[in-house]
Amino acid sequence: MKAKHDRAVRHAGTAAGLLLAAALPQLVAAQTSPFLTGATALQTNILAWLTPIAIILVMVLGAMAMANRLSWGWCIGAILGIAIAFGAPQIVSWVRGMFGV
């Protein structure tokens, strides 16, 4: 008799859980990717750190140019590095679009 009661309670709990999941599909499907959340936070932090570093780099390059101590290869490299660092999201989406990912 006790086994029938336990089994009935277990089935009632399962049925209640399925009914709740069916009644609230938004809550069930509201999960986001933890990798995407972490990657977005990392990108935001890197850009927050990179902004003042890029500003200081441009100031140093300007001072070196005024003192006539600048190799223009360094200047071109700094400009390309800043463009790649701040344009990374657009570059990634462009490459993913090229390969259909």
C-alpha cells in the first residue's frame, strides 16, 4: 500500500513540474549562454582599459614627432593596432559573414 502511495506522490510531483514548465515557456527558455555573457563582459573591460592607453600612445607619438625622434613605421603600426583593437567586433562579424558562420 505504501509503495502505491509513494509512486502516486512521485507522479503527481512530476505532473506538476511538467504543467509548470508548459505554463511558463518564457521562464524555461530564458537562459542565455554563459560563454556569450562572459565574452561580452571581457570585451567591455578590455575596451575600457584600452581607451586611455590608446590616448596616451597617441600623445607620446605626437611628442616624439615634435622632437623629430619618430620612426613612421611605429606610427603606422600604432594606428593599425588601435584600428584593429577598437574595430574587432566589426572585423569578427565581417569574417563570420564571409564564411557563413
